[in-house]
Amino acid sequence: MASTTTELAELQRVLAQLRSSVSALRSRYGDAPAVRRIHNDVERLDIDVAELSGTLPIQRRSTESTEDVVIVPDTPYDPSLWRDADDEGLGGRAPQ
């Protein structure tokens, strides 16, 4: 949980810097549509970070679990498996 708190604090710090940069852009370019969109994006990020701060992180399973690993052999498949199969989008094969 401490790691999450640190990550959120870092995100809030970066958002504060971004807000400051957007403010500088607004001073330089005025109320241009691009500046308004960027300002809106920063406000949406603020809302999302506030929402995220109020929730507990979900404990994720380790990605190193071998339960979900499916080993696919490199050996060729038996051609008889594909007898009478259609090639998707190409129609059936001509009789041999």
C-alpha cells in the first residue's frame, strides 16, 4: 500500500506541474481551442486521480504463475487434422 501512496503522490505532483504549464500556455496563447482542450484533459486527470485515491488497489495475481501457461510445441501438426477444412475467407479447397 505504501508503494501505491507514493505513486499517487508522484502523480499528483506531476499533475500540479502540468497545471502550471497549462496556465503558462493560457497566458501565452490565450483561450485558443487547443489550450482549452488541454485544460479540460488536465481537469479530467484530476478527477480520475481523486477517484483512484479513494479506492483500494486490487491485489493482482503474480504474472509468473505457471497455471496459465500453455506450451505449444514447435513440431508440425498432422496434415490429416486439416482435411476437409475451409480456409477462412477463401472458401473450400478443390478436391484432390
